[in-house]
Amino acid sequence: MLISCDTFPEEQGINTDHLPVLTELSLEVTTLEAEINPSFWNANWKDFRAELAKQLAKSPTLMNITSQAQLDARCEELTKILQEVICTEVHVPEITPKSKRWWNKELSQLRMCANKVGRITFNLRDFPEHQIHKEHKEAKSKYQNMLKHTKQQHWRQWLEKAEDLDLWAAHWITMLAPMDRGKVKIPKLKHRVDEEDITAATNSKKSTALAKCFFPAKLQEHELQARASYPKACKGVG
């Protein structure tokens, strides 16, 4: 944002026809604090209800509410108690660009169980007939199926509640080529083969072009090099 811009004739240099110009800019950037939302779907509601009942038992009780002032006071007190219980019993996740918004507590438990059984399976790898190998296979399969189901369910819920901007984002995601990992894919490669410019567009052609570039063919041995005689190497060399 431009604050001021003016010339200073009194600061003009000797033997110059240029006037110094002083420009003042405001470079302040307005920052928005990230909205913090408790993760209610991962809350332990049994502990939440127990803590809520404990806090409500401490508050004074009124048998009958006879005025608007008493009603407002009770609503404000109840809201305060609910907010305090939410702060103590509901986890607030740390949202980062790499956060998986579809992740839940059940997936964490299934992954922990599969990893635990996997460590035991590795220690008993010399006993392929042991029952633990079957349990590990079942635990891993259950975790993978739940992971796939959770992703699909999260995607459906997001599409059902999508607004205008979300629809454009969904269109951009669905129009991407499959298995291209977004925008990090290798672009088309231009290379030369026998004095001819060729463009590699497919994965196989790109791989071939990169392999030829990084691992060129071995040069043929020159005739003079083949007939050359070299002195014996020094002792301890070679």
C-alpha cells in the first residue's frame, strides 16, 4: 500500500538534473489465525458423559425457573460447563498441509495392532506354520480394508456437502490423469536419437530416454589404443 511519494529538490546532487524521489510503502500483511475445531468424531463419549455428569453435579440446582433472568443464567452456566468439558475431553488435532482429514481413532488402533502382530511375526519367521502368521495376515487385511472404506466414505461425504468452490476442486481432482501423483509427474522429455528430435510422452518412453541419458553406451575401443604398449605399473599400484 502506497503511503506517500514525493520529490526532494533540496537534496539534488551537484551537476545532475535528477531529483531524488522518496516513496513510502506499507508492507504489512494481514494474517488470519487458523480456526481450531475439536475432533468430536474421535472423542471418547463414555468419558465425556462421565465428566459432564460430574461437573453438572457441582452446579447449584433450581427446581423451577420462574423468570427470564433465571433461564438466561442457567443457559449461560450450562454452556460454560459444556465448553470446559469439551476442552478437557475432546482432542484438538493439529492441522498441517500433510494432515489426513479422513483419519480416525479406529484406523490408529488397527494400524497399531497390525504393527504389533507384525513384529511378533518377524521374530517367528523361522516357523512359517505358526498361528501368528495367519493372525498377522488377517490384521493387515482388516486394516487395509478399513483404510480403503474410510477414504471412500470421506470422499462421498465431502462431495455431498460440497459448495461452489469445492465443486471446482473436485472437478480438477477427477480430471487428473490416473497415477500421476498430482503435479509432480515428469513432463514430456525431448531428446535426440540419430540426429532426430523425439518427444517422449509415455512412461516407458520416458524411462528409455532417461536410461540412455544417464547410462550411455560404452565407447568402442580405438585401434590405436588397442595396439598401444604401456610401461609396467609402479610397485604397489593397481
